Amino acid sequence: MNRFDRNIELCDGLETDFIKVLYYEFPEYYRDIYRSYEYYRVCTIIEGNKHVEVDNMESFVYDKDQFIVLPPESTVSMEIATPTRALVLEISDRLIDDISSRVCLDLDIGKAPLENDEQPIFRRNSDFIKEELGKITLTALANRNNKEFLIDLYVQEMTYKLLNCMGSHMIMQGRTDNPIGKAIDIMKSSVDKDVDITGIARSLGMSPPQFSTKFKKITGLAPNLYFTHIKLNEARKMLKNKSVTEVSLDLGYDNISHFIRLFNDKFGITPKQFQMQMNKGGLL
């Protein structure tokens, strides 16, 4: 039986108005692959540890001292070396929408650069939300009345902290109702061509200066630079199957040397060196 079958999860979890709480106990030497589906997931370890690989890109081990946030539609391969207990919190869009609207208006969240946003996940020491995670965990596993009500109180505070810290990573990624999110969607669907930033601004009903200012506040980068980083991040995926020249041309860089220089400036390695290390197993 596949432990992470979607139907099994929907039957086995504790569900409140704002989140779904999923509790797992893994035996040693367990291996599996699962999806995060359409919602954000906060993944924590109660005991033990996991070795995970997310979207065939990033591989790491985490334990009870860390938590991770998976964006929607992530694919995760995991290996369990020792008996492990884990808790997963699937956060509703309604809660994120409600809190993020206040965060965007009231807090200066635009400090995290794309180098953090470009990874498929968000990782941090669990001390950051340790109190909220502890309350949610104890309440979810306890046999008590009104547990759903209490969990919703704790998860609101936890989500507020996450949004305040994560900024554009959680608010923008996968969000279609925010103008900056729409702009990022346009950029991601246009990696093979040049993007007219002025045209994007006007399509969103904003002047170019207004758009650039708001975009930089949310993402930490100017629109043109953000788009360049999207292209280079896509290049890293494409280099698994294509030559450096093919990737450069496919991404709209007719000047191969310029593409190589941009890639090296961002990742500290040339595209060819990246391919060589990847083939040797040094990169994922």
C-alpha cells in the first residue's frame, strides 16, 4: 500500500477550518515518494529524521530542529534511516489569503531575495515557530474537546509568523490574485523570450515606476533582474538534457558568452562545469 495515496490522507487526517493535520510513523529503512498537491505544507519531525529530495533538485536531511514549507504540487522522494514520527500541516488557501493581505499592507516583507525564493522549499530552524508547533502537535495528538478550535487559533499565529518571514516566497508562489504574482506567472511562462516590463506593468493597470517599486518591495529584486534569475534557474534544469549552446538559445540568449557569464555570476560555476558535476553525482 502507498502510504501517501491522496485518498488515504483525506481519510486519516484531522481537519479544521484552516488546516489538515497529518501524522505519520515510519519504520527504519522506509522509502517512498509523495506530492504536496494544491496546498502549502508545513512539515515537521517529532522524532527521528528524513532524507528528502524535492522536485529532483534539492537534497538534504532534516530533523526535529528544523521545519520545511513545501509549495503546492511539489514532488518529494524520502528515505527514512531510523524510526521516525512526523507531523504535516496542510494550510488552506483561505487562511493564507486572509493573513497575507494584512501582511502585505502592514509589514515590510520584501527583504528575502530570489536566491531564497527560487528553491522549491523554505527551510528554517524550528525555534522560529517552536511554540506554535508544540501547541498544535500536543493538541492534535491529545484526546480532548474543542481541539479543532484550539488548533485553528495556534495555526493562525504560526501562519502569520511564516508570512512575515517568508514574504514573497509563500505569498507570490502559486498566487494568481496578486498583481505581482500575475507578473511572475507571465515571466515564468516567457523564459524563452524577452519580456517587456513596461508592457507587463500596463497590463496590470500600473505605471512602470509604480510596478517596479512594488515588485522590488515584494521580491527584493528589480523586475528585469528577477526575470534573469528565473531564466538561469530554468537553465539549471535544462542543462540536464541539453547542451550549453542549446540551453542558451532556447532561453533567448543569442550571445552564448553572455549566458555563460550570467550563469557563472549567479551560481559560481559555468554551465559546463555544472553539467560535469551533475553527471558525477555532485549536484542534483
